[in-house]
Amino acid sequence: MPEVIVTKNLTKKYKEICAVEDLTLQVGSGEIFGFLGPNGAGKTTTIRVLTTLAKQTSGSVWVAGYDVKKEPEKVKKVIGVVQQHLTLDLDLNVKENMALHARLHHIRGVERKQRINELIDYVGLTKQSEKMITDLSGGMKKATMIARALIHRPRLLFLDEPTVGLDVQMRRRIWDLIRRLNGDGTTIFLTTHYIEEAEALCSRVGIVNEGRLIALGKPAELRQKVGLVAVETLIDSKFTRYQYFPDRNAATEYVQNLPSEIKTIIIRDSNLEDVFVELTGKKVGGDER
Ligand SMILES: Nc1ncnc2c1ncn2[C@@H]1O[C@H](COP(=O)(O)OP(=O)(O)OP(=O)(O)O)[C@@H](O)[C@H]1O
Ligand SMILES: [Mg+2]
């Protein structure tokens, strides 16, 4: 698995704010890699440096073998980027937005037409292809941005919060699209603050908090470090205690020995939220436990 993203001690500061601190990370070809963390963790800043939109303060970054600082144009040719905020031209329809982007990538004539139609079909927007952006749902806008990012057949696609604000059905359609793209050979680097998104999609995740990478690995490996089985006990109506065990047997044994006045006991598989909370003492959403 050759590496397509390598960062060494990447740091990005905005004046006194250290948005990303000493990030060392590798992403292999063919992965769906998820960068998971709460608001302000430094996810977008990392994507901006990886995609040449911002320059790191210190450290080294290679994307597809190119140094992002020294060879940004070469990096741009092999990556697609879907930013967190809406970057479509609101005065144009879906096809026209795609055509504008195709022109920027010097894709011309018949090839341009074919590629646009193919991609619009790929993301399921054939019926909406002549619609203005303002008339699309949030999910359709996101699908348009994904289709547009794919126009030059990038090997590596960056998705910054691909499903934020979308309803459950649309979220699953975007997930399917991401899986299909990955199955067709595209490496994916995505950011999310949704635990279930990282768990559903990602072969490996990096958990970030306040600019620092606090965990890195396959979701199951990270859960294993905390304990694969969680026991929640509601001590009184306000306070829940969380404890972790390597397996169901150990959890069941613990539960059997609990005092009988504890009425609410939940045994469940642990998840990446447990990992995050154990490492930081905070919820991904920001509440202190
Ligand atoms: N252009 C900027 N100028 C100054 N500070 C910035 C800038 N961009 C980001 N920051 C700061 O850097 C930190 C990381 O922000 P970033 O947008 O990377 O976080 P994020 O993980 O993407 O958050 P979110 O989940 O809200 O999108 C925050 O403290 C933010 O205020
Ligand atoms: Mg962000």
C-alpha cells in the first residue's frame, strides 16, 4: 500500500492560534481515511494544507509524492476537493457549474460533454442537471460538488464534512457514493464530527482534538484499546458511569456483582465516541461528561 499522503510534524498557526500541532500521519492508496474531531479541532485547516489552499507554518507534507509547498500545481492535478462550505456558482445550473470547472482543468469539446454527463449520472443527478443550484436540496448540492471535484479523474479525493446538515437518507446516499468511488479506485480523505460516519465508512481514522492527533488506527483497534464492551450504569437520574471491558464475559461478570439498587444498566459494544471521551474527558459534541 504506497502512501499517498505523508505529513511530518505538520504545524499550522494563525497568529497565536495553533490550529494544527505537530501532525505526523500517513494515508495509503485505496484507503477511506477519516479525520474525526469536534468543532475547531483543526480538520479543515489540515485539509487546506494538504490541498495547497494554505501553507503550513512548519513541517513537511507530501501528497501523491509531491511536496505541497514546492509543487502545488502537480498536487492540484491529482486531487479533487469538496470543501465544507458551498462553493458552487449560484448563478449557474448543475451542468454549467461542472462545465466551468472542466474548463479550468482544460477538458474540452466532446470529452467535456461526455465527462459531465457521465459524472452527473454517477452521482444520481440526471434529472436535476439543468436546475439552478439554489433550487437543489442540501444533499443534491453536495452531490454536485462531489461530481465537480471528480471532473479531472483525481486519484485522491478530499471531502470536508461531506454530510453535515443532511438528513439520514441523504447521508446514506452520500456514504454509498463515497464507497462506490473508493471501490472504483479513488483514495478518500474525509473529515467528520459524526462518530457513526467515521465508523460506517473509514478503514482508518485519526482522532483530533484542539489541533492534536490523539489516536490513529482502525476503528476496531482504537475500540480495543479502551475495551470492546461498554457498561453504562445510571447511578442516579443525572449521572451515568461508563466502564469498559475486553469482552462480554468480563462485562457480564462486573454487572452481576453490581449493587441491586442500580436500576439502569446497559451493556453495549464500545464505539469511537467512547474512545474520544476516554482520551479527552469530553464528548465530540463538546459537552463535558
Ligand atoms: N483563517 C483563519 N484565521 C484564524 N484562525 C483560524 C482560521 N481558520 C481556522 N482558524 C482557527 O483554527 C482552529 C481550527 O479550525 P478549523 O476550521 O481547522 O477546525 P475544524 O476542525 O474544521 O472545525 P469545524 O468542525 O467547526 O469545521 C480554530 O480555533 C479556528 O478558530
Ligand atoms: Mg471544518
